[in-house]
Amino acid sequence: MSNVICSCLLGDNAKVRLRLSQLLHSEMETIYGPTEYETVEEICEVELQGCRREFFTNNTGSVLNVGQYVIVETDGGYDFGVVYSTGRIARKKFQLKGLEKNGPPAVLVLRVADETDGANIDDLKKKQAEIRDICMNKIRKHDLDLKLVDVELRLDQQKLSVYYTSSHRVDFRMLVRDLAGEFKARIQMVQITTREEARRANAFGPCGCLLCCSSWLQKIQTNPFSEKSQNSDSASAESHAFNITGICNRPKCCLGYSKHDKGCHSHASSQPPFPAVGSRVSTPEGPAVVESVDPQKKMVLLRYQKNDQVRRLTADKFNSLFVRK
């Protein structure tokens, strides 16, 4: 994957995500029913830099709208973000992530961004491009075996986060000292995976749609195949790597949603049963052995013991001929 220049919050892809969220909120009464009275919602979901979405407590005293720029409290300082969800939708997401038992979020939305904040945000975005170039030069200077993915300078300019990937442990102490002296800010080096790198790329996948991990997934799947052992076709030797691999060179996260619940047998009933490899069947031409099975093409390969000939049958035809009803 090439070096990431993230277009989060200000790019066209971010506008698409916000538009989808706005459409979801417009259908809120259809989903949850009408509200009896309007109140200032306590919990809201805010999208930060790097496609990160976190929950905050609304401390502004006013109703927040999706797509609105806000200043939020973070790690001893403040940063900016875009309101991604509010109201009952934000509360539902908060509950689904299991955070409700801990009470409202401790971090606050301090205020709605004004014109001065907007100018500072624009300046920050321009400055981050320069910071990225400086970091690249520093990495080359110290001859470090790592790949710079992204940089994030907080709005108060008191903290600089450097995101990188590496296949092994890297001693970047001299780099941190160099960067701290250059930017007069606290430096945080964050090693991320290729999945996280793809999420921060905020790009399009092979399907032509925005990446699931950067558009709507709340949590990146570590291994979408971990619970798909019941689907034998996913492990078939005939499967094509380009159909299951995303731009992160890992199995696509969306594959984790192609599995069916254990209580649902529609998928199993629609698939014809396959015989076990090595099983014997009696045919008019003589006994035969099931040599191989192709679940994707739904084919069964028979080898006759008499003349060692091979015959290929569809699974439906095999079942109609040799499986007892």
C-alpha cells in the first residue's frame, strides 16, 4: 500500500459518510417512533482525525446537528471533530458497544466551532502536510526501517501523533527527541497494522464502494474467518485471493458478515449436500470412488475402479442418482 494522505473530515469521502448519517437520522422516527418532547441529548458520537469515532458528553447546552464542527476535550488538551451521530442513534451505538454500564463518557464536547476555530483548522491541515515531509526527512536521516503512514497534530498544537507500520521493533528514541525539538510538542509514536493503515487511507475498495473499515464499521475485524469454519467453501483451494483480499492484503472485513446464524438453515438448505471424499458408490458401470469435491463449482469427481476412468457430475445429479431419499 502506498503512503497514506488521509482526507478525513475535509475530503469528499467524509462528506459521503456524513450524508449517509444524516439520512439515517432523518429516518429516526420511522425506526424508533416519535419523540414526546425535545431535549438536549447528553451523548453524541464525534468523528476525529483518522476516521476515529468516539463518544462524548454534550456540554454545550444546545442541540448538536450531524456534520457540525465541534471542539472536544482530549488527553489534557482540546481537538476538533465533526458530529457524526446524536440522539437515540448515538445512544443505541453507545449501548451496542457495551459502554452504557460505565455511565456517560468522561470526555466533553466543549463548544461548537466558530469562525476562528474554522480558520485554525484550515491552517492546521495545511501545516500537517509540511509536518509530514519533515517527519519523512527525519526518518531517512536516522535510517529507520519503518513506513510513515500518517501524522496528526492536535488543534492546540501540544501533541503530535506519528502513525507508522513496521515488521519488527524499532528504536525511535533519537527520532522522538529530534521531532520534539523541531515542533516543541509532545511526540507520540503509534505502530498500527495494515488494517488500520487501510482505514486511515479513507479510500475505495475493489467493490467500488468506500472501505467498510473507514465508512461504517465500529470495530476493525482482526480475522473475519475466525467464525466461518462452517462454510467449507471459504477454505476451498479453488477460491481466488483477489476476491477475498482487501487493499490491506488481509481478508476483507465484509467477509465476517457473510456467515449465517446457527439458527438459520436457509443457506444450508439451499446448498446441496456433498459426499465425503473416499466414499464408495455403486453405479451401472461398476463401483466408483469419490475422488474429489468442488463446493464452489458444485461438482463431484468419480473414479471407476474397473477401468480407472474419471466422471464429473454436478452435486444435484450425484444426489439424485446415489443418495437415498
